[in-house]
Amino acid sequence: MKYFFSNLRGDLFGGITAGIVALPLALAFGVSSGMGPSAGLYGAIFISFFAALFGGTNTQISGPTAPMTAVSMVVVAGIVALNDGSLEKALPAILLVFLMAGLIQIGLGLVGLGKYIRYIPYPVVSGFMTAIGVIILITQILPSIGYYPKEDAELVDQYRPMAQEVILKNILKEESNEGILVLDDFQETIDRAGEVAPGDVLKEAETLAGKEASGVVGTIRVLPRALQHIDWLELALALGTIAIIYGFKRITTAIPSALVALLLVSGVAFGLGLDYRPIEQIPSGFPIFQLGIFSEFEWNAITPYIFTALTLALLGAIDSLLTSVVADNMTKTQHRPNRELVGQGIGNSMAALFGGIPGAGATIRTVVNIKSGGKTKLSGMVAGVVLLVVLLALGPVASKIPAAVLAGILVTVGIGVIDYKGLRAIPFLPKDTKIGPFKLSSEVIIMLVVMVLSSIWNLVYAVGIGLVIASLMFMKKMGDLTAERSDVKTLEQEKGWADEAAFPESLKRKVFIKHLKGPLFFGFTSEFQQLAKQIPRSASTVIIRMDRMQYLDQSGLYTLEDVLIDLKNSGIEVLFVGLLEQPRYMMERVRLIPSLISENRIFIDFKACTAYLKSNLDHTVDVSKEN
């Protein structure tokens, strides 16, 4: 308690300010996710409070963020499509995916993986963040101009035949599950089809129209038609919001410009009685615990989204820990990454249980909190309480906010999310990868692949593909680098290391030295085999210098074993010099030591190895000369 109240005034002011900043973004992210403004507000309340209480960064303010919302949008759209376009039917499954993501984050923190999150390659993060910005910008075009595909009667009519087909397929599927032999008697099918009301066909057609116009590709597909049905009032509200957000920042940054735009444009629209489109109704009262998560879902429908839940968890972890680093730099403190993941996981789990969207540490809100005086966990908890008070006291008022205003806010968020630093660096990155006749930068390839696939296909799969490509390219680089630095030559051909200068001239023609200058891992195994084949079978001894081989994996271990067996069968003696701890441990586990290399053939340094050769190999050479 003494800790919580050690900076009471600063934490109260910082938390209140951060909560006010979070309000318009929470509403906008909720709408963007497809679950409505209340879901965004619920997420902001619970994540902010519980992530602060249990997290490992004292000044962190958490809540819905652009990256988490973009992935949530994919989850919501996919599960809604599987539930006849009904958000109400899909809600338990959606919230279960969000709950799984929170639980995964808790698990990541408990097993201590927080410190490894930083190894996610920058090109993957850069491409993903830029794609998030592109997705937000493009998908907000339609609400910014007041065009909603489900309300376009002519567009919906185009999907009526397809809607009838979908309904008929659903009838046949139900009959199949009920054991009705539709192939013998279609009368049951005909009777059921006749019971379908025109309103059901219309509802299905609206769902299909909305689905076809969703996402980046869908928006681009219907954009020509949308531009013919611009609602100029909605466009004016959106543009006015954008102008105020950027214009007010030039006046002062002490007051959040997004909040100013929200209040000013909404106040003008409501005060003048303009015929604008408001956001969805925000329920009054405390958020309701969603029991349906545990009672109204099918596990078969969730299985395909396990990878999505994992992606949400990892993305939230990256987003939060990056913000934690920013907070550390500003406060000169050190966050605890594993505890932060546990806190974020608890926050996201609680948000899911009460119908909120997932989130993460929010950089802007955290910076505002610190600059306003926040220093302890109390500030983040206060921010959550402030949003709860807004919900309980001002829910009906917030429901009057124009939808175009939130679209305008999201446009500025999309512009801010794009990684301009990464884009500006594209012309200057080294072109180290050859694809056909072209040489390109591997980092640029990864970033563009992730960005394009995320924008037009699937955020989740794009990140996975980006990580795979980045890993493969990294392994290729490490293998090439190790191969470039390693070679097999006699000491007459190669300038030896410093401690090889005094090696006897009489032994140089018969002794070959293999310098390993890097890890022997699966990315270098084929090159290592090729280098081993360079050793002439006339050689009597091969020295493998392992002073600089810090790591040996299982693939490298078995490749080394094959090479040693081949050399042994050719009558060539192999000596190890400078064998380090990790490679030795691996060799001892599979009995490579002492089965193929005995302990008296392993030398701590080259001097000891030379002494052995002088007393053995040199004597053999002298005897052969006398004969």
C-alpha cells in the first residue's frame, strides 16, 4: 500500500489523462474490430486495470492497439462468416479465441519466454506494422464517405441468387445431419425451401455483400461503386476530424488532439441537429460476464483459430515489451518482461470474459502517463477506472458520436502506425540475395512479403511466412559466412594462425589442418561435407581446430560423425584442438567421444598437439626416409 500511494497526485493526474486519451481510440478500435464501440471500451477498461496491477512495467498504460485490433478484425470476420453473419451467434467463439490468447500470454510469461521476444526480426515487425497502417487506411475509406455495402439495395440484390444457394446448402446439410435420404425423396427439401422467408434471403444477401466488401481487397473491389454514393455530410465530418487532429497538435500537445476532435465535431453535429449516422448503442451499466464462452461454442470451430490466438499472444507480447522499453528509457527504470507478459495475459483474459477486444501496452498512452506524472502501477489502474466511470455515467451520450468521426480518428491512427523508418531505408540496405538475374536485399524481401501478404491476404499467415523466410535467410547467411571463413588446406598453402608458425616443416606435407570458424549447424552441414572431401586420402593426419566453433547442433553432430567415419576408413588419423564445452557435451552424448575420437587425441591447444605429432608422426617420417 505504501508503494501504491507513494506518488498519489502524479499517478492520479497521469492515469486520468491517459484514460481520457484512450477513450476515443477505444471506441474507434471497437468499431474497427467489428464488435462495436462497447467492446473497445470494455477491453480498455479491463486490460488497463489488470495489466497494470499484475504487470512488470510500472508506468505502462495498456488497452486496444492498432496491431491487435487488425488481427482481431480477421478473427471476428472469419468466425462471424461461419455463423451465418450473426455476431451474436459468433460471440462466444470469438471471445474464446481472445481468452486463449490471454492464457497463452500468461503461459509465455510463466515459462520465462519474455526475454526472447526481442529476437523477432525487425523486417517482419516493420512489414507487419506498415500493413496494419495500410489496412486501417483503406478499410476506413467506406465509413469515411458514409457508404455501407449492406445498405446498398442494388448491391445486395446482386447477391440474392448466391444467398439462395447458401440457404439451400444449409438445408441439405441439416438434412444430412438428421439422416434424411434426400437422394430418394426431395419433398422434404422442397418443403423446407418453401418455408424460407424473403427476409431470410435478404439477410443472407446483406451478409454476403458485407463479406465481399470487407478487408483491403473487398474495399478496393466496391470502391468505384462507393464513390458514386458518397454521403457528403459523413465525408465532411471525417475530414473535419482529421484536420482538427493534425491542426490542434500544432497549437499544443498538452491536450489530446483526438479527444478535442471527438468532442468538437460530435458537439457540432449533434448541436446543429445534423442527420448523421451515430455509432452503435453503448449498453449502460457494468459489463456483463460472458458465460456463453464456456457453454455455447463448438470446439471444432475453434481449432483452426489456435494459431490465430498464438499470433495475437505473440503480437501483444511484442507490442507491450517494445512499449516497456520506451517507458524504461523515459523513467530510467528496468521492466520485468516475464511479469509483464503475465500481466498482459491476465488483462486480455479478463477483457475477453467481459466481452472486450484484446490489447497491449500502448506507447502514446504510456508516454502521456509518464509526462503527466505517473510513476507507479496505480496510474494504469486509475486509467481503467476513468474509462469505467465514462461507461457508467456517459454511455448514452457516447452513443451519439458520429461513426464518421471515429473513422477519421482511425485514419490518423493508420497514418501513424506505418513504419516510415523502415520504408525510407529500403534503397540503402545491402543487396545480399540473388533471385534469378536480380540482386535484392533480404531484409527488403522479408518486409515486402509480410506487408503485401498481410494487406491483401491474411495477417496471421503473413507473419508466419515472414518468420520462416527470415529464419531461412538467416541460416543461409550463417552457413555461407561459416563456409567462407572455413577451409581445408595444408600449411604450405594457407597462412596459419599465430600459434602454428613454429610447426615443423617436415610435417607440413602430410598434415592437413581444418579451421572451423563458426557454428557447425544444419545450415552449414553440406558445405562442411564438401570441405572434408577436399582432404586428399594420401594425408596421414588431419587436425580439426575447434577453438572458434562455439556451437554444434544435432545435424552438425551427425555430419561430423559421418566425416570422421569416412576419414577413419581411409586410414587418416583425426586430432581435435581447442574443443569447447558445448560441442564436447554433444559429442559425449552420442559416444562420438571416445568411440571415434579418444581422449588422448583431443588437445587443449595447438602446442600440445604439435608435441604429440613430433613424438609420433615425425618418427614415422624419419624411418621411412632411412628405408
